[in-house]
Amino acid sequence: MIGFLRGRVAYTFPDYCFLDVRDVGYRVFVSHQTRNHINVGEEVMLYIHTHVREDAILLYGFFAQDEYDLFQHLIGISGIGPKVAQGILSATTANEFYGLIHQKDVKAITKLPGIGKKTAERIILELKDKLASTSFDDASFPGQTPDSSDVMGDKLSEAAEALLSLGFGQSEIQSVLKKRNDWESTEEIIRYALAELQRF
């Protein structure tokens, strides 16, 4: 079993790269999160998951340990294979996903690629206890701090759902919404987010 690979990035593609390890080129599938951390010509170390099928042996690589750990949690759930897990990790960060589990936010999870309502409910059911001791940055989730009102949380949830429906990713939405916490209405949140995201 391969634990990690260290080598030079020879080529990159949207969902995989070629890693040159002592003149042996490994095709390693990566999420967008990992893809953003690697550059052609640079040496990197990727944590590796080896997926064995009847017709192929596939390598999945992760720049960060938390991403690798979440991938392992996800593929352990019935109905979620490596491709779907990689899609989830491309759409959100491990920290943000842990937050969605903590919040039991079925709607937000169903917005992730390849995830329907039943699968989202299964993810929450199976991971909520496993992730109970996992630390994540509460500041990444506006409206979820102990002294925040339920009304503000509802406004943020509605705005996030509207932005997701417009095609924005969970990661970019949260990065914008956490900049402020003094919203007057859901509409104000959406207008501000659209301006910040430079889409009108």
C-alpha cells in the first residue's frame, strides 16, 4: 500500500497530474483543492489512496492530511465511491464540509456534486459521531456562533442556498459571507455577495 509519493510535477490536468518519482510517471487523480497547490516543475508530496478495480489500479492524491482523512471517511459510506468523494473535495474544503455535518445541513450537502437527499442524510448519520471530536474553524460558518441569533442563521442559509443555485461554490460563498455579520436582510446578503464575487 502506497502511503505517499514525493516527486516532481511533470504535467497537470483538470482532475489529475503526472508525478515524476525517480523517472517513473504516476497518474494521480486530484481534487481542485489539491490542484491549486501544485505547479509543474515543483516537487511535492501527496498522500495517496490506492483504489483497486477489476480493470484498473487508480491513485488519488491529496496535498493536505485533512483532505485525505475526509476522503477516507467519505468512501467508507455506502454509495460514495472515489470519484464522488473527489468531486465533493473539489467543491468544498474539509473544514467547510465538517461544518455542514456539524450543522446537519442536508440542503447544502445536496448541492455538492453527485449527492442526493438520501445520500446527504446518510452522510450526516454516519459521520456525525465520527467527526464529533474533529476540530474545525467555527469562524468559517457565519451565524453559527453561540451568541448569534437563529434569524441571522436563517438569513445566511437562505442566501447561501440562492448563491449555490446560481452556480457558485460552497468555498467561495463562505469566504465572502464570513467577512460580515451585520446583515439587515437576505436580499442584502445576496447583493453584497454578488458584488464581491464580481457577478451581477
